Amino acid sequence: MEQSRRDAEQIVREAELKARDDAFRRREELAREMDVARAELRDQERRLEKREDAVEQQQRELVRKEKLLDAHKEKLADRKDALEKKAKHLDELVEAEMKKLHEITSLSPEAARAMLLDRLSRELAEEVAAKIRQHEERLKQQAEQKAREIVTVAIQRYAADQTAGATVSTVDIPSDDMKGRIIGREGRNIRTFEKLTGVDVIVDDTPGVVIVSAFDNVRRETARLALTKLIQDGRIHPSRIEEVVLETQAEMEKHIQELGNQAVLDADVQPPHEKIVYLLGRLRFRTSYSQNVLAHSVEVAHLCGLMASELGLNPQLARRCGLLHDVGKAADHEMEGGHPKVGAELAKRYGETSKEVLHAIAGHHDDVTVDNIYTVLVAAADAISASRPGARRETLEKYVKRLADLEAVACGFPEVDQAYAIQAGRELRVIANAHRTTDADAVRVCRDIARAIEQQLDYPGEIKVTVIRESRATDTAK
């Protein structure tokens, strides 16, 4: 019993100690929570004090503004009264002066009013005409500057490699013995090959190559591929030649369709009719002044899209107009008319319903009246693509002759002393005789030279004509 009592006392003491510890810990926790609550309260009190100060400051500012507003209202009321008095006084003066004027001139009010209006109308007509001319000049300058900026931005944003085509292809052969096999006994192999492909095969003394020549690039490429296959196969005889040529022609048709599809993807337009896509693929094997027509069409499409974006137009429609503008070149030898007319007829025949696209195809060379903005964009992009450095290639003789013809046209005018073709024939500088011309004559001569160039010469793009007239005064000091 004694031991149980001691154990019970021990348990009671331990419980009391634990209770004290718990109470002490809870007291500390409560104290911390109280400190945090007091700190938050102090922060809130400080924020409230700042907000009250701000509100008081706003109230004082509002009171000050109300006072200023009242003062302004009083001033405006006084000014209004003064203006009304002045207007009334002026009306009285005008009426008095009008009475005096009528008495002096002995004119009725209607007659005086008619004379005044007539004089004002004459004076204002001249001023209005001058204002209209100034406004037209300003609009013209702004339009030219904006057009220049749009074209410049489009050229800067679009960059593409330029490649020039040729009318001959070379095929490498492993040895000169292969030339005899290509020719065949009594030339039957080469005659069969030329008859089936429609090209000329030139086998000369040039080592290691055979030349395939044709102005039709599709035929030339087909012949080149077929001849390469025959050389690799080694079996060269008329029946094998016919088999390989037919196989290559089928592959070429498929390749042309793939080229057209790739051009549509590159230009980022909705796919047209399959026949139109095929005609686009054929443009890959057409050249204009040695410029590849398909690459030119894709470039025109991108340029049209960029310029349309700058003008806030539909870039998708503009790219479609640019891509299809030269589609007539793929079939113009099969139909009558120039390639704009042929292209518009083909596009309409194969389901192209957009009036803007059809008008751009038919009118990008001014063959029809240009009344559509997309046609103007296509014509501008076409000129840009054709005149870019490296886009088109000429022989040296043609280039020199074109420059000489330009200078000869200008020198044929009696008022011209000298003429210089510069910028690769894109600009003509003319030196006018100061004794035989005036400043007004210089303007006329410049226009006449430009018209003469248009009528007498053929040239890509545009030519800028500049007439320079100089007057010199010379004296000697003695």
C-alpha cells in the first residue's frame, strides 16, 4: 500500500509538471500570437493613417480646384457678356456703314451683293485652282514616295538566287569509245535518238562529253536524262533507245507535275487545277532572256504578297496573281495570241474564277485597260524581278548595241550635244546645247527623247532620261 501510494504521488507530480510545461508552452505560443497580432494591427494603423492623409490631401486639392473653377466661370461669364456687347456694337456699325455705302453708291442691296459675290468668285477661282494644283502635286509626290517605299521594302525583304538557263546540255561519258556506240552503225543509233527526242546530239572532238542541243528545254532535259541512262546501261540500239526514251518521257511528265506542286507550295497559295499546276511545272524549262520563268513567277508571287501586305490588301490573292501571271508562256506556241491572253484563257478554262487573278494575267503587260490594283502590283513585281542584277543575261554584243542605240537616238536631236547611257542602260544622261535650247526646251526635248526610245527600241524594264542644260559665263580680269 505504501509503495502504491508513493507511486500515485509520483504520477501526480509528473502530471503536474507536465501540465505546468504544457501551460507554459501554450502561454508562450499565445504571447507570440499576440505579438504578431499587435504588429499587424500597428501596420494597419500606419496604412490607415497614410490613407487618411492622402484622402485629406485629395480633399484639399479638390477644394482648390473648385475655387479655381468658380473663378474661371466668373471670368468666362464676364468675357461672354463683353463679347456679346462687342458683337452687338459691331452689328450696329456694319449696318450703319452699309447704309452709308448704299447712299454713296446709290446701289440696291441686291445689286451690291451681286457685284461683291462676282468679284469674290473670280478671286477665289484663281486661289482654288492654285490650291488644287498644289494639292495634286503634293498627293503625287506622296504617292510616288509611298510607292517607292513599298517597292524598296518588298525588294529588301525578299532575296532569291538568280540562275540563267542555256540552250545546250552536256552529258559526261566514261570514255571516247562510247561516242561510237552512241552514233551506232552508219549513224542509226543517233538518228533514232534524235528522231524520238526532237533534239540535236553533237558528238565532236571534245573529250569526255556529248552535247545535247535544243531550244525546247523539256525535250533537251528528257534527252539528257535518256542519254545518261543509256550510257549507264551500256546497251545502245534502236529498240532499247525507244524504250528508254518512252520511260524517261513518262518520268519527265511526273517530274513536271511535282515541280508545279512545289512552286504552289513555295508561293503559299491554294492549289489550282492540276492542269494549271502542270503548266507551272513546264515553266521550269522555259527561259526569258535566260531567266528561268518558274523561278521568276515564284519571285513575282512573293513580291506581290509583300507589297499587298504593305498596302493592307489580300496577300494570298496577290501571291496567286503573281504566280499565275506568266502561265501562258507554257502553252503560247500552241494557241494564238500573246502569253497574257493565252494565260487568261487557260486559267479561265481550268476553273480560275477570281476576276482579280484573270485580270492580272491578261493585263500585266498593259494589253488591256488596267483598272485593278492587283494587276498594278503584278506589273510592278514583274518589272522588279526582270530588272534585278543577275536576273537576265545578254550577250556582250547585244548589250553594247543596246547602249549605242540609246545614245544614237538621243544624239539624233539637234538640241543635243552629247549622250551617255549609264546604269547598264537603265539611265540616259543627255547634255543639251545651252545656246540652242532654253529651260522650257530642255523639258520638251527630254519628253521627246523618251517617246522616241519607246517607239524605236526594244528593252526590258524602264529607262530614265535626264536632260542637262548648262549656261556658263566667262570673263577675264585684267
